[in-house]
Amino acid sequence: MIAWAVEALLASALLIALVLAIRIPVRRAFGAPVAYALWLLPVLRLLLPPLPTTLRDGVVPPLAAPLHDMGREMSVMILPATDTPAAATHSLAALLGAGFVLLWGVGALAVIGWQFVTYRRFRRRLLAAATPLDRIDGVTIVASPAAAGPLAFGVTRRFVAFPRDFAGRYDAGERELALAHELGHHARGDLIANWVALAVLALHWFNPLAWFAFRAYRADQEMANDARVLAGRSASERHAYACAIVKAAHGGAIAAACHLHTVDDLKGRLRMLATPATRARLLAGGVGVVALGAAALGLTATGTAAAEQMRARMERATGIDIDAIKPSALLRPPPPVMPEAQPAPAATPAPGERRNRVVVHNDGETHVYEGADADAYRAAHPVPVPPVPPVPPAPHVEVIAPVPPVPPVPPMHFDREAARADREAARAERAAARAMRAAPVVSSQNCGEGSEMTMHAAVDGRNVTVICRDRIAHAGDAARQAARIDAAEARRNALRSAIAGLRASRASLAANASMPEEGRRAAIASIDRSIARMEHNIPDPDQ
């Protein structure tokens, strides 16, 4: 069991490095949903049981037949020791292995426990002052001052939370898309997937690459949900969705929840919005992920040659025999120190001493030898070896010219593939570290007067992008004010055109001599009332 767990952790760590190395090219080639599906590989490897024994073991050789010697039979029996207590001993390797397992278990419980406590506190604080707004498909929509931006949380009781000023900061289109984004997390089961990812992170708490992988997984999750929400949407809706993401940009996310902002990869999300994936790309990527997953899981499964090589390298590096670690050793106390035994008299065997017993059957007579007599008999009468049959004479062979010596064979490197895998893993780790150092820093703040929505600068060799929230809000207010002014001007023009038409009709009626006088006066009076009402309704240009 311990050996299987160690192999599963090593194999899943290699798969995490593989996913980190290929996720960005896969996302660019096949779309964000395909890149998000790659994160199933480490989880499936941790759940993969060992291969059946029948697939790993070879044919077991038969047991050797008993010895017979021309009518004489010798039986040797080693009696078990009696009256001597058998003290359990702990090897140093087993004790070290048990200590490492205990330390790993305590660390995993601490990580998952801390995440659970942090989530419970955040949930309690957010719902304490929340105001229910709606309920859609079993998801409760609330507004809370503790929510810095739109987010989804909850597995059994599902919620979507918005900030109190959500209606003022976002227009109607942005609010509809933000709600669709958060409901999409619940519909796809992303909240459950987050807890599974946190469990994998807890198992790999000692591996720095796992912490970087969790952030990459969350970014891929948000991009996959973005692609789902924007499928079939127009360019204007994509622009509104990008504005909603920029407005929600802030830090301080809870790992178990799904926030709209994810500042860590904001530029990647905005770039992805402009390049939607087609169905053909998604289908090709899905087939590729299935093939890659089957190959990766098959190569790293417990019982394969690759898994055995990984375990052997770890045993050589740590000096610990993994098979010698028993789960019971974690709870069993070390054995007491036994006092030094006093030497027993040479003539009297100690009680429970292991003794040999030889029984010889020869021509109907039976002789029994025990102890030293049995040892002396075995030394004086070794088991005879059957005679070797005569070797037939070798046929005559003609003498031929000597063959020149064969050049020496270069040494074989049986672990060449393992060394190559180690180099690839180290190269992936270095690439991940370089990506971390080169990743731009994105923040949001109030920038004051100006027209640029974003500002760029270089600090300590890293690109820093500042998103100006106040300028974005000011631009939105100006656009809405311009729209209101355009609407008022259009209404004034329409009313003026209608008044001009009514006045032309009035002039025509007044000049019509064939129309009865009483009817003409009534029609002209009605037209005058309509003209007065329209002139009264013309909006003031200064308002």
C-alpha cells in the first residue's frame, strides 16, 4: 500500500510537470476547454489502482523435487525455537520511512484543513450581511458588501454573490454576462473540481511545482468557462464581457470559490476572448487529450517498467526500502531495549535452541541423530551427486584461421530513458520558473485625470500593467451622457418635423373653399391643439 502511494505521487508529479509544459500550446491550438481537460491526468493517476498481478508476474518455476539416494532417504528437520521470546525489531530504513510518511500526512492534513477553515470564515462573513436577490436553477443570487466582485461558491448550498454597487458599476449587458459566467461554474461542477484540486495540492504540499500548478489550473478553468459563456456571442457582447472582467479585476481570491477576476492571467483571458475556438479544433483537441491521457496513464501505472524505475531511483536517493515500510509501524512504539544475555554453559543447550535432526533409513534400519551428532553426520555424509554421463567424443573440426578480436562493446546504460525523463522534468521546472519571473504584474487602482485606460511600466525587469478603474468608470459615464444627448436631439427633430407637417395640413384646409365652413373650423382647431401640445413637449436643449 505504501509503495503504491509513493509511486502514485511520483507519477502524478511528473504528469503535473507535463501539463504545465503543454497547456499553453494546447490552449492556443485547440482552445481553452481542451487545456482545462488536461488537468484530469494527475487526478486520474492518483486514483489508478495497481495493475493486476497476472499482468506483471511471469511464470513461477516449479519447486525442486526431493532428493533420493539409492534406497537411502535422509530427512532434515529444523525444530522451531521454544521458550525464547521473539522481540520485534525495527530496521533503521523502516523507521525513517515511517517518519517521512507521518510528516507527509501531517502536512497534507494541515493544508486541506487550513483551506477549509479559510473558506468557512469567508462564507460566513459574506452571507452575514447578504441580501437575497433571486434564485435560478437552485442557485441563490445575493448581494453583499463583503464581495469585491462577482463570484460563485458552495457545493451543497450553491450561491452567486455580487457587490452592493454591482448595478451602478456594470451596465445591463455586463451584468447579464457576469451572471452567466458564475452560473456556468455551478453548471459544470467547477466548485467540486476546486475541492478535488485542493486535495491533490494537499497531497503534493511539499512540491513547489504543485502550488504553481494550482494557479495555472484556476486560470485554465476561468478561460474554459469564458469560452462556454461566449460561444455564439457577437463581437459587441464579447467587448462587454471584456469590460466586465476588467472592472472586476482585484486580488484576494478564495481558493475554493470561483471569482470572475483572476488577475493572475488577465491578459491571457482578454487575448483568448478575441480568438474563439471552432468545433473542429475542440474535437481534434479532445481526441488528442484522450490519446495522451491513455498513453501517460499506461506508461506510469503501478507495475510497469517506468514505475519500477521511478521507485528504484527514489530508494537509491533516500536509502529507504519502500516495501519495508508498514502502515502499522506508524502507530507501533519502538521495542524496549533488551538486557544483555548471559552466556549459557557450553555443555547444556539453551531452552528453545534451534537444533537439527537427521533420520537415516538404510536397509530397513532407522538411525536418528540430533544436535551436534546430526551436524557431524551431515558433514561426514554429504548428499552424493549423481554421476555425470560420459561425454561423447567431439567430431573432427577443421582448423580455420583465427578470427580477429571483436572490438570492446561500449557500456550499456539501462537507465538512459530514465535520465532523459529526469532532464525533461528539470527543463520543465526551469521553464516554469522563467515563466514566473517573466510574468507581467497586473494591478488596478485610481489613476486620476487622463485618457489612458491602462498604464505600462518596467519595474525590476518585470512589466507592470496598471488598470485605471476611475478612468474606465469616467469613460462609461461620458458614453452614457452622450447617448442621452443624442436621444434628446433625435426627439426634438422628430417633433419639429411633425409640427411642420401639421402646419402644412392646416394651410391646405384653410385654403379649401369647397369644404363646409363649420367642418373646416373644427379641423383647424384640432390641428392647432396638436401643434401646441407638440411644441410643449419639445425638450429643452440645455437640459
